[in-house]
Amino acid sequence: MKIQRIILSTTAAISLCAFPSAVSAQTADAAQPAVAATDAQNATTQDIVVTAQGRAQSLQKVPIAIAAIEGKTFQQRVILDLESLTPQLGSVTLAESPFQRTVAIRGLGSTGGNIGYEQSAPLFVDGVFGGRGGQFVLPFFDLARVEVVKGPQAIFFGKNATAGAISIVSARPTREFYARINGGYEVQNGGYIAEGIVSGPLTSTLRARLSVHGSRKGDYLYDTSANKPVGGADEFGIRGGLEWDATSNLSFYLKGEYAKRNADRRFQLACAAPGATQVSFAGATVECVEDQRLSSGAINGPFAAAFPPGSDFDNSDAYNAVLVTDLMLGEHKLEATTGYSAFTSQNQDGLDRSAIGIATSSTGEDFHQISQERLLSPTGNRFEYVVGGLFIHARHRVNQTVVQALPILVGDYIQVDQSSDAYSAFGKLTWNITDKLHLSAGARFTHEKKDYASTVSRTLDPLQIAVLDVDHFPTNPLAAFPQDLTRSESSFDPSGTIEWNAARGLLIYASVARGTKAGGFEFFPRALTMPVSPSAIQYGEERALNFEGGFKTTFAGGKGQLNGSIFYNKLTGLQNQVLNIAILGFEDYNAQRAHSAGFEVEGFFNPFEQIKIGGNVAYLDAKYDRFEFPSRNVNYTGNRLPFAPEWSGNGYIDGKFDLSPNLVLNTHLQVNYTDRMSFDASNDPADNGRPYATVDLRVAFSLPAQKLEFAVSGRNILDKQNIRIFSNPTLLSLALPALNPRGVLLTEGRTVFLTVKKEF
């Protein structure tokens, strides 16, 4: 079965800016942007440079809630994906539906499995928008840093970022030679990782960087029907970059990468009814216990030949490239960014989450997108400004098949083709009233049009249904159900911020910002009874109006930092996809009103030179204030938003001890906590994720003279089991209500990596 998902992204970003002078914030292996001199003079050695507001600034100087993680942290802690990243961040959660992963910031994320949804908290990789999970298969290796920006981001991350954005910045070529090799073996499940990096000058004006990554996520589950371990994934990535100083005023940066991921099945069947351990249906009996065992495929029945046990898989290949041009024009800098992104995938999946095998599915995509320009004035003047524009062209194509044996034998071949064009203009003006008081106001206007066409071709022929997948279109379908729809909408999103440097090392700010996420169409436009109404397969725009106040302080001569924020986000038209298992289809809604409110605090302190203590805590009150559609028997008013734990956070202690002149011990101990949360708007107790705490530990010995390090890195070292990252009903839930079987996805338990790193 073959599913192709191709995403073509073109980003052209033009910006003009000027910095009177700058200092380098580079590390040995990652080129970081320069920080304006006025910021650098007050920066501490533990400052991280971020570009969330379009120019390089110290993290402590940015008047927004933002978390930043340096690139070296990803290598040290073996953070390879969003699943291992989110525990490091307060109020950021991850859930994985059958069709895509969802990142939620402050409880706001794209619910359900509609691959037509763009993320409310999208990825931006080197400025290229990534609203689809398949665009960036392996983004977390050889990085400069990752910035997680919280709250609506209409101006600088203007493409649908109503919850916030995750900006990933790859490491650039270095001006001096640098090389690194590192590898590791995961002893618990038999995984591994291997990386190699080489960077440096080719000439006095041309620099290059090449990075290669290979890894294996070990199998942590067992497929009882196929008699083999499953749950793992093989990943490979290669990235190359060139940076050329054409003149003293003109430079170019070109990056290209390829990544591949082959993954096993991870969903399992678990009965919510107390004491239930097995399910017997359609001549098959399978386990129904939430543990490290699952079943797959079809033991018998109409799909057994084409869908035997162990035949689930999800394979992806991704291709990305970006070209950045910087041109100095007097005191201004002109910046243009063009990006290309594509991916293909092959997938096969069972919708009943067991080897009973009464329903199977497959999918596919095609997409292309963004171009942006902006104009920045020199920093340090009384008035600073940003103006620019955005162009997006997108095409998104999907092929999908669904076959089911309950309540009748039916097969559907679904074809979706959507194209969209979006244009926007934005601007921001900052008035430096005094050297301590600053007032900013900005806005973005966006117009977007989407043209959508879909066809559901249905067959009742058992012979065709038995082999139906995306490579086998039904030769004589019983009926075809086409839809041809268009949406056109405009939005205006203003924002304003006041910031006060109340004292040295203390920033206080308040802001108000509105963000808009465009409406769209359901990419699974089928139900048991066809045709589906046009109103049921489209959803309107989502709006967020966020009020926020916060502070950032650096104290004890730079030995400590403490940042906090309090927010209230008023949401209208919150986009929701709800699985209606009775029709084996999805329904899309715009919840009338909802809110997300709470506070976040994070910081660290170095009581001694060898010890660093830090962490973060987040409280979240996120609920539907009104979500009712009587005609569809839906009323979720008062329920918590999905992916919105009331409490979350972590605490850590780092140690660095010189055992001898050439032997250093580095330690990291971290405790993570995530409260109970739901995975859809219904808040069904059977599908809630339970609260959990995990403990991570890293112990490393380094030999500085040899640039060599040996480490043991453990996540969830106490082996906390059965941590849910998704759960929903299956077709068996309708057939066997007394047992209440659910489709559950569990994360892996303890992992322990033995790693070695050598730098040159």
C-alpha cells in the first residue's frame, strides 16, 4: 500500500535591519546570530540568543513568554523527537492521533486526526513553516537552538499560530574547523544513535557544514498476533549547508536535507470495563489489556489475505531546502528566505486496533506554501519599525481508503485535492519612550482562499474490498460522491506590548494580541451513510485574543534567572474534530467559546560554581465555555480542552565537578510531571490520560584535553509504565459496549543510552 505525501514550501522573506555593532554569540559547533551591542553589554554568560521578534536578542530582553533550549542539550539528552522534547517544556504537551501528531501550547492544539488541519502551534524550521507532521521527519539533530513561543503570534509567526510556535534553528557553518562524532546504544530496547558533523571554511569567504544522523528507536511492545517485537522506528538524516560572504554587504546561506523514517505499529486495544482482559468477535479472540502487548492485522475474515498480522507500518521520506540572502543597505539589512519541502510516505493501519481486523485505512498528502518579507529599522532609535508582506500558495492532495466489515461490508476510496492562496501584510512600530520604557503596536491583515474537491468512490463488492488500498481503485464503484467547495476569508490581527526595564536585570511587560487560524475542510469526508453534507465537512476560522503580563529578572550577578507570566486567552470558533464511531467518520465543529488561562514560572540558580538548580511549573485552566450543537446531539460545554493538563512542569539539578585537571564529571537529574488530561472534547473518562511523573538522569565523564566524553543518559529511569499519549473509541466500542474497548497509544518506558562523543 503506497501513500504519497508531497509538501512543497517556498518561503521568501525579505527584511531590512541595522545593528550599530555586534558581538558573536557562537559556540564551537553552532553559529548563533549576533546580539545587538546594547543587549550584549548586559548579557550574562548563561544568556541564550533568540530571534522570535525578527532580530537577534538576549532571551531576557524579549517581552514575550518564550522557552529556549540550546542545541547541545538535544545531543546530550538524546532528544530526537517531540515526544522526548515536550517534558523539557512547561505547558507544552504532545498527543498522537492515528493520522498526525499534535503539539499543544497552553492547552491549544489541533484536535483529532484531520490531516487537513494545520497545527495551532506549528513548527518553523529555519524560517520555513511546517504545519504538517511529515514535513520535518527528523528536525532535532545538529541544532543551534529551539525556541518555543507561547501565545498568539500574528506578526512574526503569522501562519495560523494561534497557540504559539516552535522555531527550530539549525546549526550553521563555522568560521573555524569543527568536527564531531557521537554514538550510543540503548540497552533497554536495543536502540542506537550515530551522528557525524564536519564544519569549517572552504575559502576565506565560503564555509560549509555537513551532518549525518542514523538512529533506531528500539521495539518496546510485542505483537502477539505476529509473534514479534514492534513499536520501534529507524531514522536516517543528512543535512548540508553552505554560507558565502559574497561581499562585505551581501551573504548567502543554503541548506538542504533528506530524512527517512520507517516506523512500526504502536496502537493497541484496551478495554475500559473493569476486569475485562479479552475480546472475542467475528471468530477471533485478542487481548484487551493496557500493557506492552498488542495485536494487529486480521486473523481471519474478509481482510485476512491482504492485511495479515504484523503488516501495519508507517514509512516516510522528507526533502527540505532553504536559501537565505542577507544584503546590507546602509543601516538596514535586506533578508530573503526561500524554502522547499516535500515528503512521501507509505502507510497501513488497522482501525479497530486489534487482530480482529474489521476495519482498515490508508492516506496521502500534497502541499506547498510560504513567502514573507519585512523591513526593520535600526535598533536604538526613538522609533523602530517592522513592515512586510506574506504570500502562501498551497496544494494539498490526499488519497485514502477505508474498508469495514461492521455493520455492513463496505469499502471507500477517498480522493481530496485542495489548493489555497494566502496574502498578508503586517507591521509593527516600537516607540522607545525612554531608555527604560517601550511601547509597541502592530497588526497583520491576511486574506486566504481555499478550493477543495473530493470524491468518495464506494464499493460493496467483497472481492474489491478485500484488496482495496490506495494502489487499487475500485474498478466498478457502486457510486461516487463528489464535493466541490470554496472558502474565502480575511482577518485582521492587532497586537500591542508595553515593556518597562524597572531595574537592572528586571523587565516587566504586558501585552494583548489576537491571532487567527483559517478555516478549512475535512480530509476524511465519508460516513456510513453517504453523501456527507457540505456543512459537516468544513469548519470556520479560529480566533484567539490573549491578554498577558510577565516579568524577566536576572539576579546574583547573572547566577540566577526567574521568569514568569500570567495569561488569559479568549477563544472563539475553536476548531475541533470529533470521531463519531457510529458512522465511522469524523465531524468538524467550531466551539462557540472557550478560554485558556493560567500562569507559568521558570528559572534557575547557581548557588555554587559546580551546581545549577532550575525548573518550571505551569498551571492551566482551559475549558469550553460554550460548545453545543443540539442538531448533532453534541454538548461539551464545561469540559476541559484536550491536551490541557491542569499542572505540569519539571525540576532539575545539574552538577559539574573537576575530578582532576583533565577529568570532568557532569550530572543532570530531572523530575517531570504531567497532570491528567483528555484527548478530545468529550472528556470521556475511558480515554483520559492519567497523571504521571518521570525521572531522567545523565552522568557524563569528559576529558577536555582529548575533547572526549562518555555518558549514560536515562529517561524515565524508574520505568513508569502505561503513559498514554492518545486514546479514542474504535469500531469495536460500538459492537461491544459492555467491554468498552478503546484504541490506546502508550509511550515507551525506561530508556538508557550509553553514549560517546569525540570533537575535533
